[in-house]
Amino acid sequence: MGQIVLLQVAGMDCGACERRIATVLGRIDGVSHVDADHAAGRVRVRFDAGRTTVDVLMAAARERIGQASRSRVAATRRSSHEFGPAERY
């Protein structure tokens, strides 16, 4: 089932930013799903904690968004049961 982390990403300003960060995070070994929302400044990532870590995800997000602007990335760890049915993937 995996874990879910919600990254708050400052500096993700447009749809192109969403696609870039989703692509970068989606290529990390252990990541099974990425949902980026530039309007909310959030990226929700489902991942296997045995194959990657939140720190790796945050570093990749910082590096990718930071290439275009100054960015700040924070993480909120949540398990899948904390999301409502419409939010699960």
C-alpha cells in the first residue's frame, strides 16, 4: 500500500511546474504516484518507504523547482487511511 507524504512547495507557479515536479518525483525508485497542484502549492506522493525516503523526495523537489526560482519544501507525513476515499490513490 505504501506511505503518502504531502509536500508543500513554494515556487511551483504554473502547470508546467506541476508536470516537471511530477516527472522528477515519479522517476524516483519506490514512488508509485504523484499528484501535483500548483494552485495549492502541494504535491502528494505515494511511495514505498523501503525504497526511498521523504528526505530524498524533498531534495528532488527542491532541486527541480529551485532551478526556476527560490523554493521552500516542507513535508507532512500521512498514512493512506487519513485521506477520504476520494483522495486515495
